[in-house]
Amino acid sequence: MDVQRADRPVVVGVDGSGAARCAVGWAAAEASRRGAPLRLVTAFAWASDHVVGHPGLGERYRDEMEAVARRDLAAAEGSAAAADVPVSTELRVGFPIGTLADEARHAQLLVVGSRGRGGVAGLLLGSVSAALAGHAACPVVVVREEALGAAGGPVLVGVDGSPDSEAATAFAFEAAAARGVPLVAVHSWTDLAFDPVAAPLMDWDAVEQSERAVLAERLAGWREKFPEVVVEREVVRDLPTHALVERSAAAQLLVVGSRGRGGAASLLLGSVSHGVLHRGRCPVAVVR
């Protein structure tokens, strides 16, 4: 890790929810691994006309919101103390997405819970985490309270040859090296991508060998750079989201690019990154 990046903090969003508390714990451990400062950030939206015609009531409501935010920050700071890293806090008046996106411009990593305190219980991914995974200027890790993965498990990465996949591969090698665990690199392919008329004539063994060569080529340079990382290569005939989600329960971190090889340039999140954020069984890092 370069010195300039090491000086930047690991930023984590705080809102008092169970998912956010898990995110704080994950971020504190990650900051300790990286030798980076930890920055705890919370925000609440407020406008002076929230209670029209009742300025005294409005100010009291604002004070209560601020008091709750300060309690959340204090609790998060207390839980992060064991990580033994420099900790700073920030409370802003504003919307969480904009606040955290701004903080991400100066961070090496942004960590958020999957759903905030106001999240709808039936949703696996909240609006804040979804927006930041697609918008943030740094890699984003989304932590779900009920999907913390396997402690001591490998780092899992999806590889498809796209530029975002290359960035994800770099992130995954660094993560595996820092943790001293294997890296499982998954490259999936499917016959659904071929013309159904031509499919019966295809030499599927040759196609699979070609896909194996693609994966080996994409990993070669990184294996030279990180010789200490044990790499397990998996080429599977499956849809990529299903292949990654199926393996994520045994991993401690799943890493994907924000958009894959077939992603539309106008989309901030591709179908695979969107799918694993909703269904992954461990923390998910989205890299671009």
C-alpha cells in the first residue's frame, strides 16, 4: 500500500442500526490491519421549516435528532476503541448519501451497513448502501448483520476480465495478503451467451479450456506481485451471481467490480454487483 493511501482513513457510516454496528466493528478491524485511521461519520437531514408555524417545536425536534446522532457516535467510538487505531468522529447536518459520498473522496475505504435504522425490514439492501456502492470515489464494503461470513475463511473474488474486475482483483489480493488467507478466484461462463442454434455444435470442453486460460492470464501478474497468497482458481459453468453467492458463506469477504464486462456504461452498478450485494452471505466489497 502506498504511503499517501495509508494516510487516508477508513470511513464508516454510523446510524445506530444493527447493521451499522456490525459495519463499525468490521471497519475498526480493517483499519487496524491497514494501519489506517478510522473515521466515524453520521448525518441527519434537517431543514428550518420542518415544523411549519411551530419554530419552538421544530428546534426541539432538531435538538433531539442531534442528541441521538451524538449518542450513536459515542457508542460507535467506544466499540472501536479496542482496535487501537486513531479514531475521529464527524457529525453533519445533511443527507447520509451526500455526506458519506463526500467523505469517500478523501478515504481509502468506505464501510456501510446494508440497511439503516429507518430501513424497511423486507429489504436486504437499503437506499444509502446501494447508492454509495455505485457512486463512491473509493471502494465500498457493505456489511449485513445476518451475513458476516466465515471467520478465517478465504477472500472470494469474481474475475471476468473487465477493467472493474481488474481493480477488484488487485483489492482482493491485498485483502488476502493482509489477512494471511487464501484467495478464491471465480470465473464463470454460461452457454446462455451463445446462439441457441449454434450451441449444439459447440465444443464445450474447448470453451471451458479457453475460459480457464482467460482466468490464468488475469491472475498471472497479481500472483507474481503477491507470491505469499495461495490462489485457488475456479472456472464454473454457471451464472456469475449464483456462483459467487453460493460460495460466499464460506468466505470472509467477497470482492466484485462495480460493473462487469457486459455492463452498460451508464449503469453505476452492474447486475452481478447488485445481485451479490442483495444476496451475498458475507461482507461485500465493490471496487471500480
